[in-house]
Amino acid sequence: MREIILIKYGELALKGLNRNTFEDVLLRNIRRRLKNVGAFSYAKAQSTIYITPEADTDAECSALLDAALPRLKKIFGIAALSRALACEKDFSDIAARAIPYLQDVLSNAKTFKVEAKRADKAFPMKSPQICAELGGVLLSHFHHLKVNVTEPDVIVTVEIRDTNAYIHAAKERGAGGLPVGTAGNAMLLLSGGIDSPVAGWMMAKRGLRISAVHFAAPPYTSERARLKVEALCEKLTPWCGSMAFYCVPFTEIQEVLRRECPEEYFTILMRRLMMEIAQQIAKIDDCGALITGESLGQVASQTLHALTCTDAVAKIPVLRPLIGLDKTEITDISRKIDTFETSILPYEDCCTVFTPRHPKLRPKLDEIEAAQAAVNWDDMVAQAVAGTTKKIFALHVTENGGGILI
């Protein structure tokens, strides 16, 4: 019984003349994620990638597929995936193999329907005939079943393709989006909160390769706060791939701002400095944009006026994928991608250390620039960049698909 994985992709099929490029990147990402799982062979045709385990026994093949599926479900660019049985392109072989292969899933169902996709038009039976004939075969064996074409418990799919026919009954949703690496590189401003990891995940889903920069302010923030952010990087690697992580010393900068600048402008000035520093570090990884977890109106530094003042220092695009989401929506995504429990650990980040008592909600750019003139801006940026440390988080090789610091 030769079982394989069928990978289907959605919007990649609409990429026209660039489609092969996107497919090649997706296939490279798949190979990289499964490299330490075991041996597989790969082929692609008709908007489908075929992943075949290379093992001697059915049990070994099944074990490889069990290990591969969780990783595949976290690869952007995959719209759907399913384990499928490869058969000869002969209806008698399809019918004979379908009964034992579908035994478990159909024994626990009450209703079903059959769908057929005849990519090979030379196959002598048309799709409606395949559905009717195979449906009859299954009904004759599974006497408890009834056909329900609108809301079946199980959809049995038969695909007639170039070299083989394939049977499957449990299509699963993939991560969707575009393959990581097809849209360029971007630098994520990663705090220890709920929002920024979600923002990075959302932009990786649009094909960006992500690096991360974090601003640490010891002793106001603890070593555990930095380790918390590194743990968030580990949580993101199964989705985003390997990540470069930059940690910026921010204590002296915050102390200078608190000492020399009006308190009501502190947060905006701090955010502007973060943007300046992040842009300099972005050059190291050839990043063409910054990513932040800001949501319009969520806090004082995220009003329209405040964002305008922050963006005025940006020389590359600032991507804010959460800008129109509320906290509940953001939290739901963070739970989905398994960053929520880490994000709510009670270790403060530098943005919360010197929060003004009465922040300016409608700051004006000329007022901010006047306040900024009180400090040696360029020197602070250069000093922070010079003191930045770098680590690489790579895909883990163990069963849970997490990240490991190397």
C-alpha cells in the first residue's frame, strides 16, 4: 500500500510567468523542513507537489508521513495537503484498494460522497461516472453508510493524474499565503508582548523572510525578559524559517531621553529612535522594510498623529499588518501560532519601563523634532548599533518542530 502526501497550493497557481519561481522556493522550503525527518522523493505537476517517503515497509512509510505532516502544515504557500494512496490508473485497482484504505475513516462515518478530478482526460471514465461507480462499490461494502452530497461526514476524493490515480479522504488546510523568501527580507521590531510576534507571522505569510530586533534596557528589564523574547523567536521559526535576532542595548538612550526631553514626548521619541536604529540594523540583513505590531489607537503611541511622527524618520516602508485588528483578534492568532503563553509571561519590555503619566495623544512633528534637538541623536543611534549583538535561530530537528538557539 503506497501512501504519499499531496500538496496543493492556492494563489501560487495565479502567478503567471513567475509561477515556477514561487513553486521552486516552496519546494526548497519543504525540503529544508523535512530534511531531518527522513528520506523523501519530490515531484511537482499540475499545481501539486508529490512527496513520497523512501522506506522499505508500509509501517516505516506511515511513520515518516506522521512526522512530516505537522511540519508541512506550518509552511507558508501550502493551501491544502492530504495523505493519499497511489493506485494504477485502472478503475478495478482503484475500487479494490479504496476499501481497505478507507476502512477506518468510513467505519466511523454515517454519510459520505465521492468527488473525482480527472486531470488526465484520456482516462476512459468521466468524473460523474467515477463518482457513481466508486460510490456504489463503497456502499456495497459499508452497509451503514448513506450518500449525502451537501454535508457529508467524509468526502472521498479520487484524482486521476498523469502517472497514477490517488485516493484520499482527509484533506487538511495548510498555512496558506506565499512561500517565505519570495517577497524579500524585512526586520521585525520584536517586543515581549502579544502583538509583534503575530505581526511577524502575518508578514512571513506574505512571503517575507524575517529578521528580528529587540531593545533591552537592563537593569530596568531583566535577563528573563530577553530570554522570553528569544523564546518567541523559537516559536516563530517553524513558520518563518531561520531567523537572525539582534539585541540592542537601550538603557543609556532611555536615560538620556528621560533626563533631557519633555516627559509627554518620551514614548514618541523612543519609538523614533527605535526606527532609526532598526533601519541601520536592517541594512545588515538586506531588509527592505520594517515590521511593527502596532494597532491603530491601541495605546497613546499608536494614534494617527503619533504614528505620523514615528514614520517621519523611516526611510524604508514600515509594515503594520495588525493596524486594523482589535486585541481579541490579535490574541486569537497568537494562540493559533503558539506564542500567546510565552508573550504573557510577566517580564516587562523597555517600552513599558518609562511610560509617561500623561503622554501626548496628538503630537505635532515640529514639536517632536524640537524636543529631539535637545539630544545628540546621531551619536546615540551609532552607539546603539555598535553595541548590538546577534544570534541565529534555526529550525529545530526534533519532533515538535520548534526552534533551537545556535
